Amino acid sequence: MARSVAALGRPAFTRSFQTVPVNGFPGAVGKTPLIYLERLSKETGAKIYGKAEFQNPGGSVKDRAAMGVIENAERLGLLRPGGTVVEGTAGNTGIGLAHVCRAKGYKCVIFMPNTQSQEKIDLLRMLGAEVYPVPAVAYENPANYNHQARDFAKQTENAIWTDQFDNVANAEAHYRSTGPEIWEQTGGKVDGFVCATGTGGTLAGVGRALKEKSDGKTQVWLADPPGSVLHSYISSGGKLTERSGSSITEGIGQGRITSNLGTFIKSIDGSLHIADEKSISMLYNLLDTEGLYLGASSALNVVAAVEQAQKLGPGSTIVTILCDGAYRYQSRIFSKEWLRSKGLEDAIPEHLRRYAVLD
Ligand SMILES: Cc1ncc(COP(=O)(O)O)c(C=O)c1O
């Protein structure tokens, strides 16, 4: 006799979809699936879920932030029809902004360090953005790409600098959308939430929503790659800011407490430091066992979810974020030579090395 899904210890699933049409690109952002990760759940005895943010129409979690900062500027009357949106970004935020700008009829201007790949510059240009690659200098230097973006917006009529790191409309977007979606999709049972931070918008917004909805019961943890100060800051109670090593992950890790993270940092319950070896191994494992083709920050998040599950114990429900797909990084993370150059070839379990198909 066939056993029921409940008897197998799995949650009951239905296939869900938007039952009404949505309005353009902006309407298609959010309401992403929550994916049950079966193998890892079985191994830990917990229920581990990944929020499929790679399914946003621009391909990443940053579509939500892009919508949040633009719609906030519209509400405040800072951005009027035909205006210009300016940001300093080398990654997914620029892609999200470029899409939203096309859909809403704004001009998009992106400043980025000139060390970034031609692929990234080309993609933004294909999405209609005006791109300025500028010398890669430290944040303290006025020529840093973030400051150039701010100054460009100041000098342009009807323009805003979206300022993703310190504009709390970013965290607010996750507080209003991602957090409540996770609460609803788990039926109001989330024992643990953990993810890495770049701007901190996702962790701060989702964390605040889950804390409020659970009366403070959801444990919200930060996960940190090498080279970031946040793990040492949180685990030392706000004193140390040790920064050692570097990471192959992109879009995460931070050298300061951004305003977005600052809205929630006092409520963070713990933090985990995740080595690149573990992230790469998980990236290949998720592909092999779950069929998920994910970027390194998502893999790091899933490693952290497993570690949180081990700490909170069997029976707990843990949620993390699957930020984007591997498509934007595939020439690196599936290249044997590149992995070797980073000392990470041996991090891939022997039986999974066949996935590293590029030389
Ligand atoms: C791939 C990826 N993962 C994670 C993050 C971190 O998200 P947040 O900026 O909300 O902390 C980013 C941010 O740019 C990203 O691009």
C-alpha cells in the first residue's frame, strides 16, 4: 500500500501558482516558492527550506530591493516620470534596477569598479543601463564607485541615488514581502532563519517580520563568509571587527554595519562563519541531489541552515534564502582551473567532480 506523504515525515505539498495575472515586471517580483530540501532534512531530522529567490524575474533576491528603493522614492516624490536612477553596484542590484527602470520608464545609470568582468558590464548594457566602470579604489577615497554614483545623482535633475546599503527602504521591502511570505508558506512555524548579508536588507527585513510574527521565538542568525567582519562583531557582542581571509562568494560579506543591518543587528541571535570549502561542496551537492543550480551565496546559506538545524535540533523548521542561480558565475565555479587557482578543487567531493566540466 502506498504510504501517505505525512507518514514519510515530509510536509504536505501542493503545486501553487499565481491565480491572477500580474502587472508587468514589477508585479512578477516576489511570491517565490519555498523549496523543501529533502536530503538535508532527512540527514538532520529538521525541516530545511530554501526560499527560491532565483525565480524572481530578474533572477535574484535583489529584485525585491530594487523595487523597494524605487517605489519608496516614487512615494516620497523624489523620482518623477522620466527620471534617472543611479546606483554603485557590481552585481544583482544593478540588474534588478535596470529591469525595473525599463518597466517604469526611468533611465538607469550604474557605476562599478573597473575590475568587474566584461560579462557583467555587457549584461547591464543589454538591459538598457548606462554603465561607468571606474577605478577600483577604497571606500574612503572620493573616487570610489559608490561616491561617484551619489555625486552623479546630485548633479542630475530628477535623479535619485538608490544607496542600497544605507537606504532602509531595502530592508523594508523584505519586511513587507519576503518575511510574511515565509511565515505564510510554513504555516506560521519557523524555528530558525539564517542567511548571509551584503547590504543586510534581506536578513534585517525578514528577521524583523519573523520576530514580530513569532512573538520573538524565531531564532534569526547571520551567516558570514571569510573576509567579512560581521561574524566576529556579533559573536564578540559588538566589540571585535576582525577581518581575515577572502571568499569566492559574491554579493555577501561586509566591512561595516550598514544602516539596513543596523535596523536589526541588536535582535540577531547568533552567527556562523562558513568556509568557502563548505560552500563549494554544498553547491555541487545541491546540484547533484536536488537538481538546484545555485550561486555560491545560496550554497553558503544552505550550509548555515544545516548548522542551525543541528543546533536547534530534530523537529525544528529552518528557512534560508536561495539568492540566485549559478548562471552568472558558471565560468568560474564550474572551471577546474579557476577552482584550482583558489585552492578549492579538493573541496568538491570526488564523486561530484564530473560537474566541473570547464577547463
Ligand atoms: C548573490 C547575492 N547573494 C546575497 C546577497 C545579499 O543580500 P542583501 O544585500 O539583502 O544582504 C546579494 C546582494 O547583492 C547577492 O547579490
